[in-house]
Amino acid sequence: MTERLTWIQQEIEGLKENGLYNRIRTIGSPQGAWLIVDGKRVLNFCSNNYLGLANHPRLIEAAREILDRYGVGPAAVRTIAGTMEIHLELERRLAAFKKVPAAITFQSGFTANLATIPALVGKEDVIFSDELNHASIIDGCRLSGAPIIRYAHCDPTDLERVILENQGKYRRALAVTDGVFSMDGDIAPLDQIYEVTSKHGVMLMVDDAHGEGVMGKGGRGIVDHFNLHGKVDVEVGTLSKAFGVVGGVVAGDPLIVEWLRQRGRPFLFSSAVTPPDVAAAIAAVDLLEESTDLVDRLWENARYFKAEMKRLGFDTGKSVTPITPIMLGEAPLAQQFSRELFEENVFAMAIGFPTVPRGKARIRVMISASHSRDDLDKGLEAFAKVGKKLGVI
Ligand code: PMP
């Protein structure tokens, strides 16, 4: 090791000492309700594969077919030679699905946020941001150079307070919030937030990564859930959770989409989404438009699991979505709980500080339509056993 890099070793040791080191488990099977994790077959309560599409035959077939026709890579950024007909088809299909006039796709939800926020605001402007927003929103905000003013989580009254406090001090303003918050499974009160932002001429952006394919009619997202079509200015989504593929999307007013084609830096300077990903995403939209079965099953599973967990005596926090936190308090307890679950063949992540506040450590269970009732019952049994052993219930 050269001396120039010894600081990295010290930093890594520091992470280990503080319990912040990421030990990455390895998956040796396709995504689904059951996984081979580090060589062991376990029930999967960890993934964002809400509808089980990551390994769905229709998506695989669509990707395979386009591989034969278009090959593997896009070979360019979208603004040079990377815009293929299927990219435009996916964007038309996503806009229609979400009932908005236009959509543009990115390589991921993360890059969609990095593209969008700096395209909308700069140094002379201001951003009002929910205090629990996702890291990719925070990074997009920082990249824009605009002052970032945080408002209390899911609190439209506090949002109005910070807007009024800053009136006259900026050129343009953007309010930004997650739709579904990924650690608690609670949702932004978007209707009340819209009332505040529209009253004060503030642009409104929602990141619906965990609402896409989950909330709204047939999984059309949180804007559909609140019936705010045409009112929320920018809707960011991901194709990598419920849609089962990888990629990001921004949907809304055609002006925003046109602006992002001109000024969204990852669109201009990073290669396009690959043809097989695009084809698989189109197949995902087909499936969601054909039937609400998968979304219905997801919700049925989520309601069942949450009700049974409560019946067992667990605290599932503020969740109103399939994201189900099991509140445990201190991080060591959550970590021990997760290890004991793994012994019982259940794979569920412990989440602690700094991802969630100190004293609010939890196990986060991600429910999917791919879970059978039997899978959920096996999971509940394991939770009951470990919960009793550790004195949680
Ligand atoms: N926004 C939110 C709220 C997310 O939870 C995530 C994924 N963790 C992203 C954006 C990033 O999406 P992607 O994985 O497609 O980059």
C-alpha cells in the first residue's frame, strides 16, 4: 500500500469500530421471494422487487428479443447517437401510464435527481427540502448550488413557514420531497404540500421511487394517489424497484422534459440506458396496464403481514405502504435480530444510525407480490421466535 492511501485504511477501520462498515452479502440466485445469500437459501425480505418483475418471464423475453435485434449497448449518450426508437417508445409509454404529457428516462433514479434539480435551480434560487429526503435528492440539491432550506418531515405548515421566511430573497424556488419515505414507509401529504407551493408560486417536485408501481390506481404512483396530475411539476421515478429493471424517469410538463433534454447533465454526458433494459421496462408497463393483479397482491400481502406483526406485538411505526419497519430502538439489538433471523432462514436488514436517527434502529421488511401466503407465514413464525428470544415481544 502506498503511503498516500493509508488514510483510507484508517477511515475504514473507523467505520468498523463505529459499526458503520457495510458488509455486503452476495446473491447467488435470480431475484425472487427466496434467494441464495452467501450460499444459503433464505426468504427475501430485503429487495425493492415489489411486484416480482425482476425475474418475470415477460420481461426476460422482451429483453432477449431486443438483444437479438439491437445488441447490448447504446454506444453513445442520448444527445449524440444513443437515442434509439425504443427509448422514445418507453418514454411515450411511461408518460401515458402516468397520465402526464411527457417523460424522459435516465440511467437510474439517482441520476434522474442529479439531472433534474440543478436544471431547475441555481445559486440565485432556493430549495425547500423535506428533512428526511433521499440521498440522491440531497446530492442533486447540493450540485445545484442553490441554498437548501430543510422543513420538518411531512409538515406543510413548516414548509409554508420557511417559504414565508425566505420570500423576496431568491429568483425561483423549488420544493422537493420523497413521495414514499423508504425507511419508515410513510407518505408525503402531497395534496397539502401542493396547496402551499401553488399559493406561493413555488415549483413542486416529488421523488416517487418507492411509489411507482405501488401507489395510485394500478401502481401509477403517488401523484395519481392524490389525483394531482398536471399539478405536481416534476415527478421523478425509478425503473429499478417495482418495474424490476434499472433506470430513472422524470415525468410531467413537456417544457420540463424538453429542458432536461437540453440541460440534464447525465442525459448529455453519460451513456443511454441499454436496449435490453429499455425493452424489459416497456414489458413492465405492458403488464401494469393489462392488469392490476400484481399491485393488488402486493397490497394484500402488505396488509396481511403488517396486521399479523401488530397482532404478535411488534411496533411497525408509521408505515402505510409495503415498506414495513419493525421498530427496535438500539442498533445492536436490531443487528442481533437480523442475524438471528438469518439463522432462521429469513433475510431482513437491520437499519441504524446514520440512515435513521439514533435510538430508532429497526429491521426493515420489504413486502413483495412475489411472496406467497406460506412465505409470509414462515417469516412471521421466524419473527415471533426471535422476538420472544430477544425479549422484544
Ligand atoms: N430516490 C429514492 C427515494 C430511492 O429510494 C432511491 C433508491 N434507493 C433512488 C431515488 C435511486 O433510485 P435508483 O436505484 O434507480 O438509482
